[in-house]
Amino acid sequence: MDKPLYHRIYSVIRLIPPGRVSTYKQVALMEGNCTARQVGYALAALGKDPSVPWQRVINSTGTISARKQGDGAQRQRELLRQEGVVFNRNGRTDLERFGWVSPPIDWAR
DNA sequence: CGGCTGACTCTGG
DNA sequence: TCCAGAGCCAGCC
């Protein structure tokens, strides 16, 4: 398996089930060989690809990270709300309740 | 082969 | 709790 890093990151994100969220940090740990910052970079480079549920990735404090450009953050919150993810009035979600941790990934497959 | 460009997390105050 | 500063790196010109 020697796909580019960003593609492996996208693969991990595709595993997050609807109605649950994961963090940049968690995705990085699942991928196994990158950092949270890079997950953010990968998503920024994603553009609009419907095969990746980018909205299910939020930051470690349970809030939606601001983009430099565009209205992505707004739409992200809307999409998650539609999936049933609840945000309190500070725009924060309870990771204990909605956070998701992947079972071990078998990259050798 | 540089230079530029970002969706982060941690730590200390 | 909130905020600023530091560390950080793959892709695409």
C-alpha cells in the first residue's frame, strides 16, 4: 500500500459512520503515520469530493475549525446537525457522546 | 528544485 | 475558560 498520504487520510475519514464525528487527531492516529495538522491540510486540499464525509472531522475541543476562505464551517455544522449531532450554544459538541474511534485498520488488505 | 499554502494541537499565562 | 505562540509538512505550481 503506497498511496499518497492524503489519500490514506481520506480512506480513514470514509470509515466514520453517519451521526458520529472524529477529530483531526484521531484520524491522524488511525492513519498511523501523520499528524493532526496534516489531516487538516489534506482536507483543505480536498475541494469538493462527495466520496469523503469531510463534515465528520472536527477539532479536539469539539468545535468546528474555521477555514481561511469559504463558508465550509457553516455548512459543516448544518450537515452534522442533519445527521443528529448536537452542538451546544457555544458551538461545541460532546465528544464523549458523538466522538467515534475506529477499530484497528488492516492496511495490508 | 524552491516557494507558497493551509480544516491542528499543546502549552503556559 | 480563552488566547497567543511554537512546532510542523505534503502537494501543487
